[in-house]
Amino acid sequence: ATSKPEYDLSRSHEAFLRACKVIPGGVNSPARAFGAVGGEPPFMARAEGAYLYDIDGHQYIDYIGSWGPMIFGHAHPTVRHAVVEALDHGSSFGAPTTREVDIAEAVVAAVPSIEKVRFVSSGTEATMSAIRVARGVTGRNKIVKMTGHYHGHVDSLLVQAGSAATTLGFPNSPGVTPGAIEDTILCPFNDVSAVAAAFERFPEQVAAVILEPVAGNMGLVPPRPGYLEQIRELTRKHGVMLVFDEVMTGFRLAFGGAQERFAIDPDMTALGKIIGGGLPAAAYGAKSAVMDFVSPAGPIYQAGTLSGNPLAMAAGLATVGMLRESPPYERLEAISARLEDGLRRAASDAKVPHVVQRVGSMLTLFFNQGPVHDYEDAKRSDTALFGRFFWEMLARGVYLPCSQFEAAFVSAAHTDADIDHTVDAARDALRAIVG
Ligand code: PMP
């Protein structure tokens, strides 16, 4: 375990003991367990704007934002109002609603490559369904996945998976059959020749290449200049569908996601997080010619009892509406750059090996000389140092992602003062660690 500064988490501790008796590891998603940083998580009571409040009475500046969705911060009045209004009309009908059409139109208008979109309830479902459609449309079985990229807990994609799978040391999960992954081909991110070699080795057998256009699940790793363009060209040449997993990057790196920011036209896109405005919603979309293969328009089956849920659609529509009407992207860029600079200066002054990588409002301070281009680079980071830094920051009221292999998210609710407080905390924290 890492050395933790003293601060009282006794109520959270009690809650965690209770939780561990009835929930595996005490949490409903592994990334929350703080396993990698050697400790127990604070239990949260509420959240507002850029802040989280735990049941022990601490306030934190939040850089997780529910792992991506809260681009306007927590409990935004517009989102809250939309959800309450929807709730008053009934929480689920299992029948179509006009709100689903409204949000589908908003997505089609926002994301350049999408003409039709299907809503689901989690990012996992979105990538799982996109892969099924890619296989169904091409009649091919194999998929190419990048090491260290995370696409949810889809069996065929849980191979060298990033996020908590990497953090906790199980990038290949027991319980996934050899059959489920025999058609998954792994390539390092940012290496075009590896993908070209895979296509040569398995001619006309690869249905799709799936990737995070900007990787956020092995820490923040941008694409090298030209990488996405070359992958686009190569996949097109080989009749392979290019699937962008924009569950993290969609509506965050630009209104139209990473594909707008980098001007790439993928064949399919998975969306999640922001699109549900903090409620469970995700989606996958493509050109009509592809999406018309999906049931009931076509033969590829995909369904969901709570898909297009009224409350989730209301939260998503309110969030997407605000992103369109008053885009926060310039401000996010400015305050995120301020944080990047501050962290870099703090780490330089403390003389610890580091690199800060950032795209828009997603960033990671790697305790690693850098640059980090792929999973192997990321794994060379000093995770013990990260763990100590994490606890020192938490004790100073800054809630960072609890793993070196996760990106931090800045929201429009963060103020310059929050950023400056965070940078001061980082200075103090590093001083406490390296003396
Ligand atoms: N894809 C990416 C890029 C993600 O970051 C995540 C979740 N962090 C997922 C898919 C899975 O989404 P969910 O947790 O909603 O199933």
C-alpha cells in the first residue's frame, strides 16, 4: 500500500465494509474501487458543478466527471429540469416517443458520418452492436483492436483492454472463451504497418478496425499526426469498416467528436457518456446504407427494454442542446491548457520524470519520460509514484482518476480558481512526496 496523508474517511470506511459483504469488491464498476492506488474509496453523498461531496464531509474538485459524461458539471439546472419534467410524464413506456426522434436528429446534425443512429443504454452495448453490424454487413468475422484501448466489457474486445482491466492487471479476463477472442487481432495504437500486416495475413477476413481516435483508457494518448488518415485510407482500400469508439470523445473534443476535430469520416461510430447527460444512454450510428441492416429495418438483431428511455433521452437532449446553443469548447480548451501548463511546471520543479498529454478537455500527467504513443509506453509509467500523488491530491481536495491509465476530464463548471487550486495542490503534493 502507498503512504496516505491522514484525513478522516471513517464513514466511507464503514460503508465500504458493508458494501464488500454484498457487492463484489464493494463497487458496481471496478474503476471506482481504488484498487490500483492501495486504499478504499470515499463514498459520495452529492455533487454540484465541479465539486463532489463525500459522506465524511469533504469537498473535492472533480476531474472524473462520472468518467466523462458531466461536461457541464454536476446537477446542471437545465439537465435537472428536463429530467424532472420527463419523470412527471412517466419513466418508461416501451413504445416510441418524439424525444427519441429529437435526439436522433440532433446526433445526425452534429456528427458528420452519422445518418442514422440507434440508442442503447451503455457504451458496452454500443460497441458490441457496432461490431455485430460490421460483421453482418461485411460477412467477415475478424476485427482489429488496439492494445490498451477499452470498448466496454464486450467478450471479443476484452483482450489487452485498457481502463480498469489494465489497472487491475487483468487485460484479458477469465470467463472469456478462446472462441470469443479467436477473431480479435491486436495491434499497437499509432502503428499503421501493424494494421497493414494484419490485413495481409488475413485477406478479406477483417470486418472492422475499432479504435478510440484519441485514446483515453491507457491515460490520454493522442493519435500521431497522419495516423487516423492512413488507417482510414487503408481500411477503405481493403473493404474493412472503420469503427470510431467515441464513447469518451464524442461531444467532448468537438461538438462532432474526434471525427470532426481530425476531419476523418469513419464507417461507424459508438457514442456514450455525454450523450446521456449523466443518465444511462449510449448510441451507435453510421450511414443509412449501413444502419438499414439493423432490425427491424434489416436482419441484424439488436434491441433493448430501456433503450431510448425518456429520462435518459431528456438528459441527453438537454446536454446536447446546450453544447449546440452555447458551445463550451473554447473555454474548455483554455482552462485545460492552464491545467496542463500548471501540472507540467509543478512536475518539472519537483524534478520528477513526467509528461503531460492533452487533447481538448482530456488529459493525463504520466510519471514517465514520455512521449506515450501506445500501451507499452504507458505501462512504463511509475504507478507507485502515481498512487502516492493520487492520495496526496485527494487529501488536498482534488479528485483525480484513481489510475495512471485513465484520463482526467475538465468540465465547463471548472473555474480558473479551481484550476489554480489544483496546480497548487499538485506542487504541495509533489513536494510532500519527493521532499
Ligand atoms: N468505450 C470507451 C472508449 C469507454 O471509455 C467506455 C467506458 N469508459 C466504454 C466504451 C464502455 O462504456 P460503458 O461503461 O458505458 O459500458
